[in-house]
Amino acid sequence: MIPTYGDARRLRIGLLGGSFNPAHRGHLAIAQRALRALRLDQVWFMVSPGNPLKPAKGMAPFAKRLASVSALADGRRLIATDIEARLGTRYTVETVRKLQQRFPFVHFVWLTGADGFATLSRWKGWHKLVAQVPIAVMPRPGQNNAALHGPAGHYMARWRIPACRAALLATLSPPVWAFLPGPQNGISATSIRQNGEFDSSLGYAARSGLSHTGERS
């Protein structure tokens, strides 16, 4: 369990936040790609108690969403955590600030799909956020152009580094970001729910053909 009040660990950690309603193989693909491309020690799947940009209707209980993440995580390099709920933060900019205060020797990187980056300009305090933490953006079908050429993409253009330097991202001073082109996964949590496939047990991963060596919404 990740301690609420932090510790003195010295690691490179990717932060993948979201509703995870439910978690799915697209989230797993982002995390595993980030581990390799960014040379991270861990990825923390941070389950949001409530996303301000998403309606409460249709949102599964927090415990069920956390369980769906736990079904994909291995507890060693891929960590499912309720740390955001324990911190009592509502917005990403607040969460990152508290994590950096409580884990002062960790090099954090914020991980997001192109769909998340495309809407970044709607996030509370997003200018502060990009000045707080390096960001890695993963491609998503139909979202990449909006991500790269939207408000956040234009604002952040001067601080983008090429994908070939992504392994350095965790150690660079923000604002800095990289777009990591590669395989794109179009699976969405919405389609999973609409198909009645939300299962917060380990069986969800098994039925999806997943393992911890296998490949967000």
C-alpha cells in the first residue's frame, strides 16, 4: 500500500489517473508502454473518487472501480491505489502537488492518452499542472490530431521533446512533455459498460485475455 504521508523512496514513477469505470486493457497498454519507453520503476493507477468532468450517472462505486484496476495490476511495478481518495484531493493539480511534497525524492511523470491531453485545457489549474510535472501522451484512435493541435498542444509546443528522448522525461524539469507514437487501442470503458461487461473480479482480466505482460477512457 502506498503510504498516505509519503516516504523517502527514490524511484521514477508514472501516474495514470482516471475514473477506471472500468479499467481495461487500454489502460494496461499505456502503463506497460510507459514502463519501457520512459524507463520507469513503477506506474501507479490512481482511481479518482470523482472526476469533475464526468457525470455521476453511470459511475460505478469507487470500490468496484478500484477492484477492476487491481485485477490488472501486479502489485509490484503496476500499482492500483486509492491514494487520491486518501489525500482528499479533487483535481489533478492538487494531487500532484501533494504527492511531490510527500514523496520528495520521486521523479513523477503524468501519463495520459491523447483524449485526456486534448481536454487538458478544461482541467482546473492546468497551466500550473504542466509546470509541476513532466507529461507523457499516448496515442488514441481519432484523438491524436485534437491533442497535438488543440489548446494544450499549442501552448505546450515549445516544451515538447522528441520520442527518442522519452527515456529522459522523468528527470527533466517541467514544463516538458513527449508524444509517444505507437500501437493504438480503441477500447473504451463506455463500450464495456454498454455491453454489460463490467466485472470487478480477476475474471474480468481473464475473459479479456490479459496477463501482466499483455497490452484509457
